[in-house]
Amino acid sequence: MFVKIKNALCEIIFPIHCVGCGTEGEWFCESCSQKILLNAKQFCPVCWRESSGGKICASCESPLSGLRVAASYQRNPELARAVKTLKYKFSEPLAENLGALLSRAVSSKNYSNERVITFVPLHKKRRRWRGFNQAELLARVTAKNLNLPLESLLIRKKNTPPQAKLNRADRLRNLEGAFMIREGCSVVDKTILLIDDVASTSSTLSECAKILKQSGAREVWGLVLARG
């Protein structure tokens, strides 16, 4: 509630401007959203070799079945600004535009076998501080646009330090035992589309996928806006 009140006051004092073109009144106008160039090629998230739809290579090992990255920060600098504004300036309305971008990225290929959408959870303390979970907002919009069920399947039981401040080895140690299946949820034989805002080493997505696979999921595919 405090975050929403603060955001409302900020919008009165500092008018909203599009992160792409600067037009007043929207965080990310439709024109700028549609200009985002989707990635034409996808790559294995382990070895970075080109692969169909971001599928894990036969020679690589990961609990993820694959990772689809919607777009590139390098080709779309306004996307980087939009993600940072959503995440660090608590601009919830941006989730609608960015969720639409994820929907475009998935629907541009035949991903009809993904039957359930879920998201990387925040620890309850961090969610309370931020006021929302950006991955959950993105997942909600994507599920609505693709007409797929959205389920909150995971809980973050450890309040771990932000991954962005750690190297790869420390990121993996940081996430050990961080997630668990939400009580009463069943993922047996389900194919799951796991959403987060960005992926750098994909360690967070992999740890979530590991828990889902251990709980009986058939496949877990990651979907993110960009690789950070």
C-alpha cells in the first residue's frame, strides 16, 4: 500500500514519460513497444550455441528444457530502460507492455505445448518492500494473452542477496535450497513455462526448474525479456 501511495504522489510531482520516446502520459507507449525487435535466433542457455527455440543442446545438461529470450538489450536500449524502470522505480503499469512483448516472443513460434505458466518467486520480505513481484506481473499478462493457466507453484524460502552482485559460482551457492514447491500444488507430468524478467547466467531459472522437475514436471522452459 505504501509503495502505491508513493508511486501516485511521484506521478503527480514528476509526470510520467515514455522510456522510449519521452512522450508524456505513458511509461512505454504502444508505438515504442511495437518497435522492439524480437530475437530471430535463440541459443542454448548453457553453451550459447544456436539452437531451435533456445532448446538445451544434446551435449549440455540443465534442469531447463530450454530458454527463450524475447529481445536484445544491445538492439533495443529502450527495453533495458523499461525493465530497470519496472524493477527499480516500482512502475507496475510497465508490466502490461513488457508482458505483451513476452507474449509476442512466444506466439511468434509454436509453443502450444506449454500448458502451465508460472514465475520466479520473490521472498516475502522483498515482495513486501517492493510492493509486487515483477516476474509475477509479467506472467499474469502473458498467461492472459496466450489464454494459458497461471499457477503460483514456487515459494522462495530464503531471502538471498541479489544475484546481480555475485559471480557465477557465488550465484549457484546463493540459490541452494532457496526454493520449494508451494504446498498443495502438483506439477506431475506438466509442461511449464517459467517466467522471469531477465536472465544472466540463468542460474535462478535453473534452480527453479530443478525443484519443478524433482516434483514431477515433464518439461520446464524459461522465458525472459532479455539476458542481462
